[in-house]
Amino acid sequence: MGLETVVKDITDVAQAEVSRINAQADAEVSKILDEARHEAKKIMDNRLAKSEDDIKKLRQQEISSANLEVKRTMLNARKEVLDEVYSQSAVQIANLPASKNEELLKAIIDKHQVNGAKIYSNKDSKKLVEKLSSLTYAGNIDCIGGVVIENEDSTIRLDYTYDIILDSVNDKSMKQISDILFG
């Protein structure tokens, strides 16, 4: 019976050691799993936060892009309106009543003919310009109205065509015109 007791004691000690090692291993496994879960949650939270930031940035870029496109579209529409106003103004000037056209041509010629020797106008105004001016009629030019006055040797050319006057007024008044039309 002595040997059996020794074997039993050794077995009991071995079993206790196995139980202790198993318990220690289970605790270690549990600790490793908890750390892995914690690390996985931390990685997931970081990726989720990064994804949310990326979505916010993308959304902001899309909004900015859309706002820019709206502004571009509005500016293009305003430019089209301003171009149409300019075109309509040119048509109205080209179709001035004869009395108004004569009045304007007389004012231009009276003020500026002392600076020249030759005068040009559009074909429709030729007779009127010859009547109003003492300068030599030098020919027709392509314009909606008005005159061009040159000196004798053609080195100085003064352009008083309605086209140039309209362009000048348009350039100087663009902001006011835009404010009137668009507020």
C-alpha cells in the first residue's frame, strides 16, 4: 500500500499542477482575447472616425463644387443678359429716328470737324454727313452710325462712331448696369 499512496500522491500533485497550469492558461487566453477585442474595437473606432471624417470632407467638397457651379451658371446667365442688353442697345441706336440721328451727328461734327480734313460715315448717313460737314467726304465705313474724322495726311483718326461710343459707355457703366439689372 505504500507505493500506491506515493503514486496517488504524485498523481494528485500532478493533477493539481495540471489544473493550476490549465487555470493559468485559461486566464492567459482570456487576457489575450480581451486585449485582442479591445485592440479590434480601437481599430474599428479609429477606422469609423476616419471614414466619418472622409465623408464630411467629401460632402464639403461636393457642396463647394455645387456652389461654384451655381455661381458659374449665374455669372454666365448674367453675362448673357448683359450681352443681350448691349445688342438691343446697338439695334435701338442703329434705328434712331432721323431727326435724333441728325441732331447727334450735328453735335459731333460741329464739335470735332476743326480737327480734321476728311470725314467717313456709314452708307445710310452719307448725304446727311455731307450736308452737315464742311470736310471732304472720304467714304463709307461699317458702323451703326456716327462719323470718323481724319487729318489731311491720315495720321490722326478720331473715331466718333456710335459703335465706339456704345462700347465706351458700356465699359464705363458695366457695374451700374449690372447693379440695376441684378441688384
